[in-house]
Amino acid sequence: MNILNHYKNKTQKTLVTSVKELYELLNSPGTEVVNIFSNDDVVWLSWKHSEDTITAEKNVNVAVAAHKATQARLILYEYMCGLGESVLCCDTVLSSFKI
């Protein structure tokens, strides 16, 4: 699988309140159920598209995407340097620091 298609196929989450909607999601072609959590009133369904239903985009440039990601990391690093030792944890998605 292409790495860019992997990000395109992130797990979706749907809150289902009717039996009809649940059956439609479970039986729809091209979807793969990852996890189900339920109680008496609702069902929380995690799903993603099947591998064979994902198509590659024709206008994707991996070099441009890598450059943009690198620039974003450098900007994040500059902010972290400004915060000094108050930075507790950092990821490309989430940063934690002491106030």
C-alpha cells in the first residue's frame, strides 16, 4: 500500500442510533469494521475503507509533501526552543508544556 493512501484511509468513527443504520454500515461493500462499542442506546463503530477500494491520487507530489512536513517541524522546533525547559512532551500532532 502506498504511504499516502495510508493517511487517506484513517479510521472513521460513527455514532449509530438505529438498527437500520448499523446494518447498512456493517454490510456496505468497501468498508472494514475495526471496532464496535455499544451500550443500551447507541453503538460506537470504528471503520475504514477496504484496501482494494482506495485509489491513488494523480496529483500528489511526495517531494513537496516531505518538504512541507520538514518546514512544519522546524517551525515547531523554534517554538519549543523559545519555551525552554517548560516543554514536557512534543509530537507532530500534540505538544505539552508547563505554564
